[in-house]
Amino acid sequence: MRPVQHILDNQRTDHLISKVDNKHAPIFGSKEYTEQDKRAIYRYLFSPNPKKFPPSLKSRLINLYDPMADRARRFPDGLRWCLNVYVGCEHNCGYCYVNGYNPETVGINPHPKPNFEQDLIRDIEGLGALGVPPAPLHLSNSTDPLQSTLESQYKHTLFGLKLIAKNRTQFTSFIILTKNPAMLCKDEYVSTITSCEIKPITVQITCAFWRDEPRAFYEPQAPSVDNRLNAMKTLAEKGIDVELRIDPLFPSIRISSELHGHDELSHYGIPEAQTQDDIEQLVHFAKESGAKAVIAKPLKVPISKKAHRCKEWFGTLYKDAGRSQERTAHGGSWRLPLSYQEALVSSVREICTKQNIEFRHCKHDVAKRK
């Protein structure tokens, strides 16, 4: 590009950056990035010729982690990428917040993304060619990348892992989040995630239950408890950094009645998911298996009318839990009263402290990944 044209192009990009939506503007206000970094970020994420302002995000496979989030409040540290490999999830967990967005594709019709391999190559090459600064990558937050039916047929996650390994310098930390870690124990996956070129990598395994009975109630189509925990142990033995996510933390009568405010869970037609002994056993197993940390957060109930099962199970309970304090609404979900949330989190943190394993709240875990 000729020098004059280069200057004009930069000036136009700087002008477009000034027009970015307020919720994305903090990315470009970060002192961590040079002016050229900011231009590269804009050119990757936004159109060079927007038809309206603020500019809309491009359609990308590697896109912002929670692109609707207000980064002035939630992710002030700059860039954070997420790659959602599939659309929908065969696990179809009734409490999943994604049901509030589009339940027609969650469980009912999970499917691959068209042109996935070509588009992923395009995005990774684009990050490098534009000079976008490296950032954390999460795989993934809205669909399990290792759901058995789709991954066995299409192997899009395996393709992604191999491509990421070849372009590892484009990313800082790299997290895989799954309820089906047994898939990673297969030879072709193990050889990829243990290779030197893909490290550092962390596999976060979500298993909110110690007993399979409540698992079968709340997420009957997801892998069993034994399947997940045994895979966690296997992966740790192979030298892979693993972490346990007790996620979500369900309402529980292990919390004092002065704080929880609701009736026995059987009154609402739901089982106790996480007794005190359940949490202690889960944390103990994680520690003994070599997990590096335990991560947890309280259940969110989507306000959306589309989230039928979650509202049926927990809607009245969340109202009753607010007898002494108001439940709150945030990010499109109902939340338990703050003191109740804190008690749920503290109950897990205290057990982790006794068992000498690191504990992190989910929000802090995401924000600390650099």
C-alpha cells in the first residue's frame, strides 16, 4: 500500500473506531494495545464500510466471548475470543441459559455450521494477516464442542484443535470446556492436546453432581457422572491441566433457611442436586485426581419465555427465595438474592480450602485468563 493511501486508511479506521458501540468501545480504550493493534482489532471484527452506525460485528467463527456483554463492566481487560464449534447441543440440559435464546436448536436440532473448516481457516489467517494481538481463546461457552453425535461424524473440534495448534501464537491462554471429556481420551485427540505446539492448554470439565440420580433428572442426555470423572482422572494422568467446574450451583437446603427462604425442594418437584456430602466428595475426587482448580457459579434462570423447563423447575422457587431479599435480574436472567448466591459459593470455597485445592468463581476465572 502506498504511504499516502496507508495514512488515509488508518485515518478512516480511527474514525470508525470512534463510532463503535459503547459496549465494545472499552476494547479500543485499553492502554494495553498500540494504535496499530486497535486498527487490526477493528478490521477483524467490524466492517470497513458500515452501512449504519454503530458498526455491526462481522460474522466470525472466532468471535468475541459473549459479544453482547457490556465490556465497560464485564470484560474491561480487552479482547477475549470464543469459538462455538456447533449450533445447539445434544445434551439439552434443561437449566442451560442457552435455552432462553433458541430452544429450537438446543437438543432438538443440534447441527454443524456450514463451511466450518473454510471459515475457521479464514478467521485464523485473518488474525495473523491483520496483526491482531494475541488474546485468550475459549472453546466454547454456548455449545459443547465434544458432543458425541456431531463430533463423531464431523470432527470439527478435532480439526479446530489441530489448526489452533499450528497457529498457537495467535492466542494466549486456551481453554476447552466440556461435559464429554471422554472424547478427549481417544488417541487422535490425546495426541493433539498433549503436543508441545498446543500448550499451554486447560480442559475444564463440567460436572455439577456426585450422584448420578440428580444428573439423570437435570441433564439426562449428558454423559454420566462416572464417565466424566473417570475421564478427568485419565486426562490428568496424561499430563493435561484439568479443572473441575461444579456448574451450576443449584438452590440447596444445605444453605440455612434464613438465607434460602424457600420450601423443601420436593415441594417444587425437583431433587436436591448437591448435598454437603456431594460437594465434599466432588472436591475430594478432583484433588486426588490431579485437578488444578475447582470453578463454580450459582444457577441463572433465563427470563425468556422460551426457557420452559428451567422456569418450570425454578421459577417459583426463585420467587420464594426472595421472601427476605429481592431476587435480581441481570443479563437476561433471574438471580438468587445476593446473600444466597454468596452462601452457595462460600460453601464450595470453604471445602476447597480444607482440601487444599484452588477455588475460583466462574466470572473471576474468565476475567483472569490472560
